[in-house]
Amino acid sequence: TVYHAAAYKHVPLLELNPVSAVVNNILGTYNLVNAACQNLVENFVYISTDKAVRPTSIMGATKRFSELIIQGFNKKNLKIKLACVRFGNVLDSAGSVVPLFRKQIKNGGPVTVTDKKVIRYFMSIPEAVQLVIQAGSMSLGGDVFILDMGKPVNIYEMATKMIYLSGLKPIINDNSGDIEIKIIGMRPGEKMYEELLISNDSIKTEHPRIFKATEPMQEFEIIKESITEITKACSENNVEKLKAILSKNIDFN
């Protein structure tokens, strides 16, 4: 079994470096699946993200296109079981907001939040690993599994609670306190809230926290043609052409 979790995932950085994002996240995925098929790998599990749903960022668009690659290869090659597992943020993973807030609190603040209304889904590392392995084992080929992330968390409230849990008080409305919570504004490509389903339809599985999405797939030949176009656009460093190719294949604004 191959678990493909190698991707650039920092949303604002990838907005500034779209060609690198596409080369690593899309062409890297295509090459890896192709190699897995050629070497008769039995199972291939692609780790996706809630940012792939109606993407507004280059990062999300590359992950959504990679989901289509997985499904396209599945139609072409029935000897390998290919699946996608889509979920939200993992607590304490690299780049997670939790270690960032912890560091900012330790340094005396400010704790930086993009917007008071921003919400995100979270699960722990053990939860994520266990559910990914279980979802992969249930694959019949070409599936997009959705992990139940529970209720979304308000990031501003999370920052406030973390300050209190550190034995300190947040500075609210310029009143007395220890740590300032600074609203810095939404960064390029970021969403106010994330979703896990493109359509509103999902199918229950034998696991109570794993669901299967029912979403349109792309034919392998169309994917292969797009990969050729993407490779050429990357070699030319043509960002506008890259975005046009992505928009042609997925719902990308």
C-alpha cells in the first residue's frame, strides 16, 4: 500500500509560487500513481483536504485536480485500488495553528487571528492516522472518502481558550489582560469556512465516522491531455495558462 501524503500545503506561500505548487502537488501525484500502476502496487491512498472542495486557492485547486487524477487512473487500471481520503486540519501537525498560538503565547503575544468569524475542522493525529488506514482498507477503487471531523471550531475562540489554559488572560476591548489577540485579515486564497463535500450527497460506510462522497469523475484521457498541457505551462512558467487549465477541469475561482 502506498499512502501519498507528500504535498506543499501552505496556502499563502503557494499563492505566491503557483508553478512550484502545481509541479509538486499535481505532476508529483501523477508520476507517483503512474509508477504505482507500473509496479503492480495493490492499494494507493491519496491524502486530500477540505480545501479541495470548491477551491479558492492554488493549494486547494492542486489537491482537487489530484483527486481527479486518482479517479481517472482508477478507470484505466482495475488491478490497483485507488482511493482519496479528504479531511480538515490535524492538531499539532506541521504548520498547524495550535503550535503557532502556543509559541505566540509563550513569547508574550500578540496571538494572530485572520478574522473573528473564521472556522475550521480539526482532528488529532492519532484520529487522522487511524481513519486514513481504515478508509484505505475499505476502498473498492476510485472512492473519495470523507472523514467525520465533528463540529467546526471558531479560531478566535480557540485562541482565547488557549490563552486562558496557559494561566493568562486575553486583552479584550483594550481592557487589562496579558496577551493581545490581533486580527490581521484574511490572507490570499483563504476561506472563511471550509467544506468537505462538493455535492451534498454522501454514502454511509460500515465505519460510523467514514463516509463516501458521490461526485463527478473525469475520464483518464482528459486527465492525461491536461497533464501534458500543465507540464508545458510549468516549463514556460505561464501562471495564467496554468490557472486556465485548472479552471477548465475543476470549479476553481
